[in-house]
Amino acid sequence: MPYAILLDGPNPRPPPPPPPRCVDAYNATGCAAIPKPSPSSDGCTWCASKDGVHALCFADKHTPDASAWKCGA
């Protein structure tokens, strides 16, 4: 059983890095800077809790309850 296969030529290119996710943004500016994956998909929205304790970046399809959070600008 072979342990390695050696081929002539350069190594293949590594895959591109994954696109940023909404949960990777830690402030409103970073949340707004995350590009939409495609024109038909949703982007990210910055939301702050109404009590002022929490603020997070959510995917547009998964924003929290409007009674406890204020989302958008």
C-alpha cells in the first residue's frame, strides 16, 4: 500500500477562503461591510437589544424578535 503519490509539476492552488459570515462581525461597521453572497440572497443586519446590553450581527433571515431588539439603521 503506497503512502504517497509523487507527480510531476507544481502543487495545486489552495481553495479560496470561505466568505465572511454575519456572526464573524463584532461591530456595526463590520456587519455592514459583509457582502451579500449573491444578489438573490440576504445580507447581514446589526441589531441592538432594547435594554442596551447586547448588540450582534444577524443574518437578515434570522433577525431576533422586534419586541426586544432594534435592528437596522
